[in-house]
Amino acid sequence: MSKELMDALELLEKEKNISKDSLFDAIENSLITACKNNFGKTDNIRVEIDRDNCDFKCYADKEVVETADDVMDPMLEISLDDAKKISKKAKVGDMVSVSLNSKEFGRIATQNAKNVILQKIREEERGAIYNEYFEKEHDIVTGVVQRFIGKNISINLGRADAILNENEQVKTEVYRPTQRLRVYVLEVKNGSKGPRILVSRTHPDLVKKLFEQEVAEIQDGTVEIKSIAREAGSRTKIAVYSNNPNVDAVGACVGVNGNRVNLIVDELSGEKIDVINWDENPGNLIQNALSPAKIVAVFADPEEKSAKVVVPDYQLSLAIGKEGQNARLAARLTGYKIDIKSETQAKDAPGFRIEDYMDDEDDEEYEGYEEYDTEASEDAADEGSEE
């Protein structure tokens, strides 16, 4: 029986990720519970388990009294004559350990002990699953679409099920049972019925984590993802920066013939992804963020976190994007409120005249603003107007 018990414990440890020590503790507690149900008390009862071979014994510590007539409670006291059968050195007032025969436990006591063990196993299994997925919080995992619960979807992650709420689903995606999905783990809560895992397909960090998995330069820290803005199912803009001047950040993320970014686009069901270079200069960053539109000039105010952008007349709709999407994503990516005007509009707007941004002391510099001019040389753009 001891070998069978050990085999069972090792199997539970392997399959359920429950430590044998926890299971031994559960067995000890179950035996103490069985003693209480069988004898009515457990204050003086001890259980010892050999954790190498699973042999166990139950003892009751009893006080030695003079004669059998002096024994008031057989579970707490033992006569001197009986005590000497256990230990010849026993004397009145000593405590002796009396072995209890667990085979004498009644059916109800045995059933209760079994329930204690099963309850402990369930608790440890829930704890192990919670710990496993809690470590994956704010990361991506692969799951299988299992069933629809109203407008929500149950995603099987292997050892646990996750919930993909309606507001975390991409409206343009169609989910089918048995479909494999990569999802972003939003939150893991430990509930009475096990861990409750909430996942998302719309979170911007889903795209970020996919790039981290696909791009080796991001994994080793050569390339950093500085900012990301996403409208799930439609378009994502991501700003990247290279810590190595010999490594092109955008090229590393796009890959040869676009193979890296295309893998991510396929995972996101065709969502468009714009990868741009991060720049500490707000003017340059905003110009990059509004790609693919051509920019004439950018006036960025770092203190107000706002920018005014001038584009050629024929580029206005491209810069703004369909329903304002390009400008909206650029604003989220850069953290600037962006006001875009065509050259014609800028000429007619007094507040957009370049003279309004000039310092009275030095007409060649812009006070509080940075300008990016696409018609200037690359060097001039880098040296640009300074605060």
C-alpha cells in the first residue's frame, strides 16, 4: 500500500504540479480529522509519516496514572501497568505515546479523511494553476476557441479556461470553435472556483509582444519599442529605436522582404502595421508618425504637448487619414495634440504664420518650437530650429 501511495503522490506531483510535501500535509491533517471523528478529540494525537516510503503511524499522548480505576478518560490517561507494556521506564505522571490502529476508524471517519485529502488536492491544483498563469499576466499565450458564452468567448489555454470579453474582441475578426489564437493576458484573479483569466485581442501590447517574439534584435535589447498606438483590426503605428548605430530599427522589425512584420500581420488577421523611427526631436517624430504623408513643416510645442503641421494641399486627406485615423494614431503615438492644415489653409490662418513663432531677439530661431522642413537638407533638419 505504501508503494502505491508513493506512486500516486508522484503522479499527482507530475501531472497537477502539486508538491508532495503539500500532499503529505494533507494526509496528516486527514488522519487527525479521522481520529477526531473516531475518538472525539485530537488535542493529544500526533501523526507521523515517513516521507521516503509513505509509512505512517498515529499516536495518542497519554498521562500515566496509578491504576486502571484512576483512568477518567481513556483517550487522555493510561494506567501504570499498561504504560509499562509500552515503556518499562514509565512512571506515574509521565506522558507515553500510544499507537492507534487506523484500521479501526469507522466508515464515516474514513470518508471524511478522504474528503480532506481531495479538498487539499483541489486547493493545491487551483493554486498551482493560478501561479502558472499569474506569471504570464501581461504576456501572450496561445489558446483554442472553445465555446461562446453569450457574446463572450471561452478560450482553452491548456490547464485553464480564459474569458475573451466582447469589448476585447476585434470587431473585424470572426472566431470559430477549435480555432487557435494568440491572446494577451490582461488579468489573473484567484477565485473560489479557480483562477479567473481575462484575455484580449485588442490590447496594443498584444502587437508589442508579438514583435518581441518575432524580432531577435528586440529580444536582445538592440532595438527598443518606444511607443505604440493601435486601432484593433484596422491599423497600428509602432515607434522603434536602435541602440546600435549599425542596426536599422525599422529594417529589423520589418525583416527581409517584410517577412517578420508579415507574420504579425497574418496573426492579426491582416491589420495594417506602420513601423516608424523614434526621434527625440518632437518635430521629427511627428513627421515620422504621420507617414506616409509628406510634411512641409511641423511646429511642436513640448510644453503644451501640441503641434501644428503644414502639408501640401494634395496630401491633406492622406495626412488626416480615413475618418481621421492617421492623425489620431499619430497623436496617440507621439503624445502630442496635432493640428494639421494644408499650405493654403496655413496661409489664410494668421496664427499659422512662421513670423508668429519667431523670437524677437533672433529671427533665425523659433521660441519654444521645433520645426521639421522636408525641403531642407538632412543636416539642416537635424540641426533644425531649437527652443
